[in-house]
Amino acid sequence: MGPTPREIGGAKVICFTPIDERHRPTGKCKQIVSGVLQRPAAGLAICQYPGEEGCYLFGCNAGWQSVTDTWHQTLEEAKAQAEFEYDGVSATWQQHAEPFSRPPDSRDDEAPGAESSSV
């Protein structure tokens, strides 16, 4: 595989791993695109689009182009899905960038010790 890009399809690459002899497709998940069952990915990348809290697990070809994707609420959920699909992937993730931080919660603006009240 070539070098991992900083972005895939406009989404920032958070972490990635090539799929190689260290991994085994589990067969627990079938990726179908336009009615065609896809072969195992050449690489996996967990990516995040600007302004979004969730992230995508991209199954990529050898050129790091996304062939399949699944959306996940958290980075941990995306990594768990990857391990569900490919045994051994948990040990081979490489960090590329930090995830975008989540938008501040309105409760974060309250002073420490302050309590909210409903009227």
C-alpha cells in the first residue's frame, strides 16, 4: 500500500492500518456495494468529517480510496467494529491525527458547583 493520506474523501484520517498477514477477515460482516459483495479491504482507516462528532470506518483499496464505510458514534465503537470484521486489527492501529473535539455542551458553561434548574 502507498503512504496513508491525511484525508480520505474529505474526512480527516484519525488512525489507520494496512490489512496484511497479521489480520484475518472474520466473515462476520459482509460489505455489499451496488449489489456486489466486496473482497476484504487492503486497509482500514477511521476518519472524521469536520463539524461531526461521529466517525467512519472506511474499508480502503490499495490506494487508500474508500470502498466501504460504516458510521460510528465514537472512535472506540469504530475500532470495535474493525476488530469484529478483522481479527488482530486492534494491535496494529497507527495514530495519524487527533479527532475533532466535540462541540461544548451547554452545561460546560456553568460555574463549578452550579446546578441547573427547570422552570
